[in-house]
Amino acid sequence: MSDHEYTPKSKVGKWFNDRLPLLTLANHLTDYPTPKNLNYWWTFGGILTFCLITQIVTGLVLAMHYIAHADMAFDSVEHIMRDVNYGWLIRYIHANGASMFFLAVYIHIFRSLFYGSYKSPREIIWIIGIIIYLLMMAAAFMGYVLPWGQMSFWGATVITNLFSAIPLVGEGIVTWLWGGYSVDNPTLTRFFTLHYLIPFLILGLVVLHIWALHVPGNNNPVGIDIKKPSKDTVPFHPYIVIKDGFALLMFMIVFAFFVFYTPNILGHADNYIEADPLVTPAHIVPEWYLLPFYAILRSVPDKLLGVVAMLSAILILAALPWLDTSKIRSAVFRPLYKQFYWILVADVLILGYVGAMPAEGLYLLVARIATAYYFLHFLVILPVLGFKEKTLPIPLSITEPIMGGSPNLATAKNKESLNK
Amino acid sequence: MKSFFRLLSLIVLICSPLNSNAAEKVEYLKTDWSFKGLFGKFDRSALQRGYQVYTEVCSSCHSMKYLSYRNLSEKGGPEFDELQAKAIAASFEVKDGPNADGEMFTRPGKLSDKFVMPYDNVKAAQAANGGAYPPDMSVLVKARGGGVDYIYSLLQGYEDPPIGVSLDDGVYYNKYMYGNKIKMANQLSDGLVEYVDGTNSTVEQMSKDVTTFLMWAAEPHLESRHQMGFKAIVYLIILTILVYFSMKRIWSRVETEV
């Protein structure tokens, strides 16, 4: 944190700032010293903020035209698509925006895993992030129910039924969630209410996430603590603002491509069939971003244990700062961890793939192995690795020479390993 | 990163036998769709012919409840002129009311009316079709995995069942249908529709025209979407380039590269 006292130049500014230090906050945000070696994987925080705001703004407009009623929801979505001015644009941005949001959050999470950003002193930032991620999944799931298509209905039925696995009170909880004895109008209206609420909870948590970030400052690709401000840092504005802006524009090009040219590719065709409680689709699949966890759920033969496994797969992340025993943050200096990191990435991708396939035969076997490995990574490999791994020497600062090498070796090395 | 690609190829290796498991997929018939691609647009005359096939053939069983007659004259659609669209609407009897006496009555259709449905309700539709409900066609193209290629193929996919496959009464064999059994009989035969514009109405031609029409029905704003998309993406690319150079300029003040 830049700790110099800030005083506004104008008299009015000073009068206002003494009463509500908004100007001090603005000054802090512009001057905020940021490590100058941050690579493009660090731009996804800004991109995620953009995604959240996009979802809230488009969602607000959609809510003005959408009707949360089992008999009218599907019709009202088609009304938006056909008769509302640019309704198709707003709905496609919102629907694809959810996918883009998850794409960005997965990159953001895996960046954190690679560079050890979750380690001391950034545990709270990380845990808030995991809560945001959980809320995102809840919001996305409920949002997918709102068009009241076949996948909406049956997805809602499958997921809410998971709660029935809880011993004794399970069935009661499911009835309570549904507001009846099956997924029906009361379920839809409460999902709509919650879907509207959750983004604002996320917004609040994002503020805490950034606040907590601004206490220790950003981690960086080298993963060492740096003096702030120093010649290792640059002020947030204009350096990071312009760089985040550039990355955001690149992201928006991809986003626009989906919205304008393949708006339905990430959804399921069955969701253009109106919900019918009497007809079950051949394969009930969640949206792509939930598939790895769906695979974990189905790989366990017992319903209750399956639910436990799925929840643990997410919650285990919250314990990560303590499961990873290595003092070195960045994978750049952890040759073994780097290998295991990429295996984990592959493992999650495999889980996602088998999650989309029917749970039988070879798929099921692969899902089981991948699930076992997922937990092995966090519960065994990471704790042991911290003690066993021989790490590479880390530099003293971003700019200072290490081992008598060239001044920029640390950054150069890091870039090399990323660009290969 | 290198190790990552090694892993990726490993995944592909692992997954390739998985794929062959589900290799019972049939190849759909292919044709050139004018509405695909960055500048894709509907073929107006195909849309108008497709509408003719829909009204003369499909509409006796399939509803299109999200479309209004006014859509027929709107930009990006079949673009009948307004008089034609009015005449089309007026050729349908629309139930309206209640009037001042509390009676329901019928009147000729107006532009603002939704497409008239062939049946009063789903039950009536089922009763008339051997228990199978002919799906509403408004978003049918988007509601089927194979999209336009699937519909196009299905219309031409009727065959005699292979030996060993027995069919119940009112069930037909179609090689593109999921499970190969379909309750809709083959509807199209060469020369079935006499096209207003004189086009030769082969089964292939009618399938293509009506599928194009269904695509427009499902995505009435497809053309403006493509046009706006192109503009938006060009705009974004130019802005990205400009921002890239300003970024380079700003970061040249510090020795770190971006």
C-alpha cells in the first residue's frame, strides 16, 4: 500500500474528503503499486469484473421482459428473442456471458494455482475467491433453469434431488427447495429471485476480494515478496489499466465471436424444447463449466458419497493454502510441482470430457481414475511435495540479479517457460 | 507448456477409443446454406418457397406459435411486401372475441395475428396423430442437435426398413431419426408443391427451402446479428490495435516488456 498521506488540492475536495475519504480511495487505486512483471495471466481479474458487470446489466434488462411463471417463461424468452428491440443481442450476451465468465474464472484459478497466489499472506483472498466461485455456480445453475426448457427442468430436477441423499432430512429438504412435490412453478419463481440476488452478493464479495488483495498487494510470476513501492513496481494507473484494457479487448473479440456467430453452440439443443415433466431427455447434461464436478458426482456408486465427493472437490480448494506445504510460491522455481500442475490441468479436462459422456463402460472407468487422481493431487502429492521437492534458487527481487546472472533473468526465465 | 502439450496428446490418445464407442452416428446430408458464415444471409426466394411448403404441407399438423403474419414482411425474412403479407394473413380464419354479446367469433387474419394453429390444443393434436404430438416448428431447428442439416436430411431420409426391423402401424423408418423410428409419414414427393416462382419442386429442393424457412423462423434476426457482429468485431480489432500501441508507448517508460 502506498502509505503517504493524501490531501486533495482543492478546498472543496479537502472538505469532502475529510468527511468521506472517497478521493483518498481513488488516489489509492490509481497509485496502487503493482509488480511490473505481471504477465497476461494476471489480466483476468479485470476481465472477470467486466464479466460480472456485463451479466448484471444485461440481466437487469432481461428481467424487465422475462416472466417467471412455468406457463409463460419459455414464451417470454421467445418474446425477448423476437419482439424486444435487440432482445436477441442482450439474451445471447447474457447466456454466452455466463460461459465467458467461467472461462475467465478457470484461467484465474489455474493462474493462482501455478504461481502459488493462494499462499500466505493471501489465504483470505483465495477463500473469498472460492466462495465467489461457489456462488457463481449457484447463479449459473439457477439461471439455466429460467428459460424453462427441457434441460432447465431436468437439470433442476437432478441437481435438487442431490439433496435427498442427506440422511433423515434429505427428502424434506428437497420438498422445501421445490416448494412442492416436484420441480414446478414455485421452484421457478424462487430460482428467479435467487438468481437475481446472487450477483449482488458476488459483487459485495468482489469488493472484499479486492480489498483483501490490496493489503499484501499482488503476487507476481516470480512469487517473491517485493518492496512496495520500489523499482519493482509500477503504479496501477496507467500501466496496469492499459494492459488490462488491452487484454480485455482481446477477450471481448472472442466473446463477440460467440455472441454473433455461434450463440447456441455452448448450450444444449434440448433447452429449446419447452419443459415437459412427462418426457425425460435421453442424456441430462449440465453446462460445460460444471462437467468436471458432474463427472466426480457420477463416478461414485453411492448417491450420498457421490454428493460428498463433488462438494469436497470444490471445498478442498479452500484448504489449499494449508495442503500445499511448500514455502516457494511460483511453479517457475518448483520443477516437480510444475509437472504435477499440468497433470492436474489435464485431469480436470478429462473429467470435463467424461462428464459430458454417458456414465458407463470405459467412460466410467476413466472418470473414476481421474476423480481418484484429483483428490490424490490435493491430499497426498501437494503436502508431500513441499517436503521432498528440490526447488530452484529464487531471486531476491524482480530486477536484482540472481546468482550473478543478467538483471532480468527471473522475468526472462518466467516468460520463456510460459511462451514455450 | 511443452509438457502440457505432451499431456494433451495423451488425453487425445485416451479418449480416442472412447469416441469410437459412440460411433453409431450417421452422416447428415450436406448442402450449401446461404445463411452460414460471417456474411451469411437468407435466400429470399428460398424463404418464400419454404413458406409455401410450410403452409401447403407442414402446417396441417405443425404449429408455429411464436410467428406472426407481420414477420413475413419484416426485413431479414421472406420479405413479402406488405400487401402480400396482408393477403396471406386475411386468408386465415382467426378466432377472436368475446364480442359485445359475449360471443366468440371468427374473422379474417390481420398482420398482428400469430400464425393460426392447426389444432386447438396439444391433446387434440395427439388425438389426430396417433398419440404423437407434431412439435411446434418455431424453434425446431435450434431444438435438434444436428440443426438444419438434421432437418434437411430427415425430410429425405425415409427408406424401407432393413430386414429384421418391424414397424408398428403409423410408425415409419427414417435413417436420420434418433432410433430410426418416426411417427410422421414421408410428406414430400417430387412435384408435390407447385412453386409460385416456377422452380422445379424436387424433394431435395423442397427440403432445402422449408429448412431455410425454419431456420429463419427460429432465428428471425440472424441477418442483423451477422451484420452487427462483423461491425462489432472489426471495431474491436481496430480498438485493440490502437490500445496495443498506446500500451507499448506507456510501458516504454519502464524497461519491462509487455
